[in-house]
Amino acid sequence: MFNTTTDAELTGNPIDEVIGSTIHYAALTSAAKLGIFTALEEGPKTLDELAASIGASTDGTRAVADVVAVLGWLALEDGRYRNGPLAERWLGKGAEYDFTPALLWAYELTNVMWDLPQAVRDGKPAQSLWERWADKPEAGRDFSAYMRIKSRLTVQSIVDAVPVPDGARRLLDLGGSHGLHSMAMCERHPELSATIVDLPEALADTGSAIEKAGLADRISLQRGSFLSGDLGTGYDIVFLFEIVHNHTDEENRDLIARAAQALRPGGRIVVLEDVRGEQLDAHNAAFSLAMYACSGDRTYSLPEISGWLNDAGLSGVERIALPSSVSLVVGTK
């Protein structure tokens, strides 16, 4: 925070809180984008050494690194910068979960949110994420890497909760991106095979991850949009995991109708979503705003999601709570 005044009655004013937080956010995400944390994994560096290792000016490197050091992500000792306790815990190859992709995605999200006032005036952003990624495929790869680390936190609890139909053999994972959910399902259920459908940039690293897991003979990739066209037939399970918030009501209604056609009788559609409740929730409201800025869409309520499933001919719709902000919503054909 800035400290523009010592007057206790002015604590939390927009200069200290908003402008200060904006600068902190910019410094932290820029440090990740510049590769400062990665460079310091090799060991402490002087300012000149650090600037040279990231190919940047010394003055600019110092300006960013000093703020990040104040925040505790770096440390400055005896004229050398090193990764601080927060970076050692949350970033890099030595961390249990490397959240560097989250900072890289946050950097791109800054650019998206910059246009929010105009998007609100116009009713939608000038470009969706997918249109942005056509011009900046590296941003799409950063997002996919972010979703991969985010999903690692919850994948096992999700797989534990998925109600798999008896005798299930085929899984269709729409928007499966990183492939973690399909891989976890195939590891849990040896008789299962999976097809992941997503955009090429979202699947950039998925094939190698599947091969590394030894599942290349059971998981196939289909590059392209799932928003139109035939999805195939004879599937036992269709996943729509964290994708309906990126699409309109009409698009979701059509997508679920086509997903239902791809199911065999007794098969299930499983929607993973941050479901909007009747009361305002801080996390859901913030997430919904981010989705509006990214694609002009929002989070949806359980009645809305259930309505799509029912209208597609599915019954027995149930919501399964998970130990996170998301839930499973399941319908059976």
C-alpha cells in the first residue's frame, strides 16, 4: 500500500489501496513475465547480473525488483537479489505447485480488464479471448498452463466425485485443454478411453503430457471448436468442465443438446462450474466479472444449468458439492 497520510480516518482510501495495489500487481506480474524469478533460481545476482540475465535495462530491473522485494517475493541482501520466501514456496521448479503460470495469465488478464469500461458500454468486449489468442498464441498457451496448475489443486476430488455409469468405456472431454481430468479418469478407470476436443493453442502441450503419463493409446486429441458440428456418438460420459461461463445461454443450450446426442442411453453429461447462488458471493461475483471482460459472458445458476440439461432430454439432474468454489452438475440420458 501507499502511505499518503497518517490520518487514521483516511485509512483505506483509494490512493493507498487501489493505486498501491495496482503497482504491486504490475510489479509482480511483470517480474514473472520478464523471467526474474526464473533467473534467480540459479542463485543470487547483483542488479547488473540480473538485468543482463533477463535482457533488460538496469534501471527498469531495479524498479520492478525493489517493489517485488518489498512484497517479500524477492530479497535484497549485500547488494544481491535472490528469490524470497514467497517465491521459494509458490514459484519455480522447487515448489510443490509452481504458480508461475498464474502470474503470467494475470499479466495477460490486465490487458483484458483494461478494456472493461468500453465492454460494459458496448455489451461485450471488442475481442473474445479466442480472437485475442489468434493474434497472440503465447497468451493462449499461458492460459492453458494456468488452467493446468489450477486444476492440479482439485483434480483428485473431482475424479472421486464423478458418477461413472456402469460399464463406461468412452469419455468425451469438451474444452479439456491440459488433459488432466481425462488422464486422471483413465488412470482411475482402466477400461476408459477419452477424446479431448479443444482449440490448437489450448492443446499445445497436452500431447506430450499424455505421452509422459503413458496414456497415448487411450487418449486422443481433436483440435478445433466444439461450438459447432457433430460431436460423434456412443459416449458414456461427456465433460463440460469450466467452459459454460465462457459462452452465452444460447451457445450453452445448443452445446449441451449436441453433447446429449453424443451420449448413449444411460450416459451422463457432467458440468463442472462455479455455480451462481441466490445470494451475492465475493468469489463468484469477481469471477463472473472476469468472464464478462474476457468473453462477454458470466457465471450461471443451478436452475439455468439444469434447464439446459432437462431441455436436452436428460433427467435426474443433481448438484454435487466439491471442496472448492466449483460444483458438478450431472444429468443422465
